[in-house]
Amino acid sequence: MSHPDETGQFRKKISILQQKVSLLETMVEDRTREAYLYQVELERYQTQLEELIEARTLSLQQAEARYRGLFENAIEGIYQTSPTGKILTCNPAFARMLGYDSPSAIINKVDDLAHDLYVNPADRDRLLRILHNKGKVHGFVARLRRQDGSVIWVESHCRLIQTADSAEPLIEGMSINISRRKEAEETLTTEKERLAVTLQSIGDGVICTDTEGRVTLLNLVTENLTGWNDDEARGLPLTEVFQIINEQTRQPVENPVIRVLREGMTIGLANHTILISRSGQEYAIADSAAPIRCHTGEILGVVLVFRDVTNQQRLEAEIQKIEKLESVGVLAGGIAHDFNNILTAVMGNLSLALRLTDHDDQRHDLLANAGKAARRAIKLTRQLLTFAKGGEPVREVAAIDEVIRESAEFILHGSNCSYSFEYPDDLWSARFDRGQISQVIQNLVLNAIQAMPAGGTIKIRCANQEIEPGSALPLPTGRYLSISLRDNGPGIPLEQIGKIFDPYFTTKEAGNGLGLAITHAIIKKHEGHIEAASTLGAGVTFTIFLPANQDTLETKTTAQPGLEGHASGRILVMDNEEAVRKTCASILAYLGYQVEEAADGREAIALYQAALKTATPFAAVIMDLTIPGGMGGIEAALELRQADPTAILLASSGYSHDQVMANCHHTYGFNGAIGKPYQVNELASALRLALGR
Amino acid sequence: MKGLIFNLLEEFLVARCGETEYDLILTNCQLITAEPTLMVGPGSYPDQDFTAIIASAAKRLGLGADELLHEVGRAAIPRLVSRYPQFFSPSKHPRDFFASLNFIHHLEVKKLYKDAELPRFRCENKADGSLLISYISGRGLCHLFSGLISGVADHYQTPLSQRQLACICDGQPECLFEIRFNDNVP
């Protein structure tokens, strides 16, 4: 039997346990209810999940179909290969690209990509090495061989992938046939090369810039003119490479690139623009700048084209100078003509008066002095006429030694150089322009003086020389006068001797480089030749060859002495200047002729034709060539020659060196010529010669 | 706090000093729960009641509260092993058990006690072989956790030494324990 306290304790525990059980049962009920709710919710979730899985499965199937379509219909070749070179899968485009009907055909045929497809199997090894190092390759270009043997260029993009069913990583990628692109690139490269060569061959300077005005390209001419080469200049601002200023203000010219970008059109540089090279050398340039536009019209940059016009400007200045000289020359020629007419009256009358005065008469010396002064005036007039000429040489048969001596002495006057002049007595005459040949001698002597600032000797030697066939000289065979001029200066270096006749070539600081060029031109116009030879330290020798007078091969012309006195016959004098007519008539009367006068050609013809019908026709006609406002001598001579083919016609002109006078015999049918002014003996001699007496 | 913890404390105190003494301990407490003898495992009860019972028991037993909590924790492991043997695999090492603490609490305990407010644990194996365990809980029962560590060592018969490096009670963000295993198993 248990103790009452134990029983109480036991009952209490039982009670506590019962209460705990009750609590737990309540909790279990609550949890069961919760569990049911969870189950319902779970079932709902399951349903949703199943629907979701179904939708996802459908979506995946659609995606798979879509991607399969992409794979099958892709234009690019897509493939998966093994590292050993076996094609595991590929799309139809890949097969087509390599000339196979289907993916299976190429997969079955190709066992070793490196040797079956690659033209150069080493390319495949290179691809694998890159893949091994980097895991992927972009833009790998190689040549592949198609099934028919043709070769194509292929660009590949691929990577290594690890798949669950392969121990080794596979290669997965895409390839594109870029053969056409390659051809286009090659064509483009060829075209670029051609353009580059063209650009470098252009005679003008060309500079291209971007829109920021930075140099992107320049050609060889630009390199030479600016002193910047292409590599150095690229990226530099244009203004650093292409420094231009205004010649007159010396202020910088506005950057042409900025102007082109602002105006959007081709522009030209202002006149008087000077380019300053890197070394400080200045060039006169002419240029234009134009925008470079792409096919949409957007400006991509600017191209400048320019050329060195320094020489051209010099030439233009020379031409202007020559034109000015020519106009002054025309004026001088007119003045000389008038002077000659006046001097004809003065000189003719003086010479006649002198002949009519005894030597003992004190008036004789006075007349002789007046005659000397008149001769000096004549000489001055000749110089004016020489200056007035230009261009084509007006040749006359003359003694060249006189011209050489006068020219050399004129230049040597006041210098510290001496000269010697040798020529044979039988020196042939030549037909030459006195003024021009004088200029040649003066140029050569002046050069020699300047080459010997401390003084020296100039040796001039003339000789007759016959050019035989096979001669090394660039001259036709025949007789020539050779004129050599030798100094004992420092000489000319061998590398410069070939350039000394080039225009603007000079070794002198103040020289314009035209002297020898003009000399060369003058000799060439005389159908001659000039050459130079030099030994350094031993001076220079210039040798000129001028054709000798082929017609007569006369030696120096010597005037026949005048034999005034008892001539006879009727002479018609035609001149518009009364003073000239009267002087001429007086001289002719003194010589014994009967004289008629005419003021112009028309009157002369009438008188001549009238006299022809009489018993005493005119023995000769002296005609002035130039009759202002009337018929001149040339026209009148033609008519007279028609009327009387045997007429004796003598030309007379104040332009004593003009072309008609030089060619009066051959071209215009005159029997002789007499240049104004003239003295008694000169007129007598010319008239007697024409009359054949 | 779940009734399970109160039950483990009750079982410890009854075993230590008998039911009468336990009743006296409860009597001397000012508890919120009206019927503390009716606490059941799945039930939830105020944290203050747990603190009050510990304080009363410590006083009665002449122990410090921290010391008592350590003993309660150490003694709890065998009881938990008998109730939930699946969490204490015989093949596991204490290191593995500690590593699975978050899993056990946050998945398995939640299944049984859905509204349990659970502490969080973080383990870090150090290069020297030691293990750092942080215990993060608003209740601040780090001494109870320390006892649990000792109980786990007893259960796996793996000698270890533990040292508390930081405590939430000192204003630290977590309670941090360093454990060194003396069985030469890494």
C-alpha cells in the first residue's frame, strides 16, 4: 500500500502529464490543420509547377527549333570539330562553302582538317596554338581548298568548349568566305599603290589634312619644298609644316584649311604668297585648296595643291623688262630714223662743202670739225638703233674683229684686267647682228673680269675654221669663224660646267643667271654654237662658232674710195624729207649726175615711167624705204621693177640696220643700199656699185 | 524561447537536485508563464522566464549563472542525441558538426518548431587547424553555447579546448569562440 503523500504526488504527476498530453494534442491538431493547408497549397503549387514545366518545355522546344533553324539556314558556316581535325557537326552553309552537297558529305569525307582542307596545314597548327593559349580566336584568316580543288579565303571565329561527353575540349566556331573581300582588298591595295605612286610623281606639291588641320599625307615635291618628310609631318598642324606669308606685308597668310572648312569650297591663294621652308628658304607659290568629301558629301579633310612659281615669276619679270625695252627701242628707232634724215642733210652738205673748200681755206678746218662732230652724232644714232633692235638678229655682212674689239674695250675700261686679241689678216667676214654679237662679247668679257677680281689676262682669238663631216661639234659642215675667249681665273667645277648656260644658273651672289643664257640664245639664233671648257685653277675658255659669209667669202669689207667728179646720167631721188632730197641732189649734181626729185613712191613711179618714154630715162632711182602717209620704197620698187625690169634701184633708209636693208638685194629686188646718213664718197660708191661702173 | 529548452533545463535540475527542489526553485521565481510545470517542447515561452529560473537555480545550488548555464548546455547534448540521433552522425567529427549547425537549426529545427527564433552561427577553419565559431543571438546565452561545445566534445569523445575571444555582452557584434582540437585530426 502506498503512502498517501506518494499517492498525492503520483496523482499530481498524472494530472500534469494529462494536461501536457492535452496541450500537445491541441498542438498536434493545430499542426495537422496547418499541414493540411500546406498540403492543399502544395498541391496547388504542384499544379502550377507542372503547368510551368509544360510551358517551359514547349518554349524550349520552340527555342530549339528556332536555333536549329538558325543553324541550318545560317549564311555563315558553323561547325564543331575535334582537336584531332575531325568535323563533328556543321551546318549546310559550311558544307556549301567548301563545295559539298550536305553536312554529312563533308563530315564523312574529311578526317583531317589540316591536310584535307587547309592549303597550308601549318595554318591549322597556328590556329590550335592560339586556341590553346587564349581559348578563343577572332578573325583568323586562312586559305582552304574546296572539294573541286579551288581555293578560297576564309575568316574564322572560334573557341574551345568543354562538353560533358568529351574528355578533350572541342572547337566550336563560325567561318565566312572572304575571297571577294580579299580580292577587293588586293584591288584596293593596288589602287592605293597606284595613287601613291601618282601622288609622288606629280610635279606639284600636295598636302592632305584632316578636319582638325593636321597633316595626313604629303608628297615628294612637298618634302623638297617644305623640308619636312612625310613621317615627320604626319599629325602636325598644317601651319607648322606649311608656313606661308604675304610677300609684301610679310604677315602670315590665313590657314587655307580653315578657309576651306569655313567656305566648303575650293579656294585659291592670294597672289604674292611665299612658302618658308624648314630651313628658312623662301619660294613664291601658287596654290589651291579643296575640301575632300566622302560619298555623303561630308568633309573629311582638305587637299592643298601648290607649285613653286619662283622661276616663273622671274621669267615674267624678265618678259616685262624685255617688253619695256622693246617699247623704248621702238621709240629709240623712230628717233634715230629722224636723226638720220637730219644727219643726212648735215653730213651730206658738210662733206660736200668740205670738198668745195680748199685745204688752205680757214673754213676747211671748221667744216672738218663740224664733220667730226656729225660723225659722232652718227655713231650715237647707230648705238640707239642697236639698242632698238631685239629678238631675231638683223644680220649684215661685216667685219667681226671691229665689233669684238669695240665691245671688249668698252667692258674692260676701268677694270684691272688686260686683254689680247689675235686674228688673221684673211679672217672671213660673217653675216651677224652687230648689237647682239656685241652683247655676247660683253657678257663673256664681263664674266671673265668678275672671275678674276684680283686682275688677270683675257685672251681673245679669232680664226677661220672649216667644219668637216664627222666633226664632234653640233654644227653642219661648212666655214665658220671661231672666236675663243680665255681667262686665267679659278675655273668652273666639272659638275657645274654643264649648267652654266641654263637660265637662272649663277654662282654669283648678285647675278641673275641670264647673261650666259642670253649669250647661248643669241649664238643659236645665228645658227652657231658656243661651248665652255675649264680646268680648275686654270681658267675658262669659251669658244663661239659663227657661220662665215657663204655667198662671197669675202674678207673684211672695205669701202671703195669715193671718186667724185664727172659722172653722168639721170638719177631720180625719192624721199619725203625735203632736206634729204636737196642734200642728195646737191651731192649727185656735184658728182656730175642730173637729178630729179620725188616726195613719195607714187610721184617717183610717174616720173620714172614718163622718163622711160623719152630719150633720157633714169639711170637709177634712190628710194627712201619709209614714207609716212605715202607709198614707200619697197612698194614703189615692185611697181618700177614691173615697168622696167632693168631698172637700177637703190634703197635708202634711216633704219640702216633694218631687215629690208639687210635683205634688199635678195628679197626686194634692189640693186644696192645706202644707209642714211651718208657722205659724198659713200653715196658715190654705192651708186657706182649699183650702176656696175 | 521554445519549450524544448525549458524541458532540458527542467530535466537537468530535477536530475541534479530532485523534483521538490525544482518546485522550490520555480516557487522562488517571478514567472510570466502561469503554469511552468506544463511547458511542452513545441510551445513558446518568454525568455525572461528562462533567465529567472536560471537565476533562482544558481542561487539555490550556490553556483554562478554562467557556470550553471555551461553545465546545462553540456548536459543537454546527451538528451538531444537520444531525441534527435539523426543530427549526430557517428562518423562525424566535431568540426563537421559545428559546420552543420546553421543547417540543423535553420532547416531541421524549423520543421519541428516553426516559430523558433534561432541563433546564427559562422565557422572558419584557420590555417593552424583551429576553428573559429561565432554565435550571434539577441539572447546572449554564450555560456549555454559554450556548454554545448563541451557536450559535443564529450559525445564525439574528441578532446578540445575552447576560448571565448569576444562577447556580445561586451558590446561586440558576436560571441566568438576559438576551438583547438587535440586529436590531431585536421
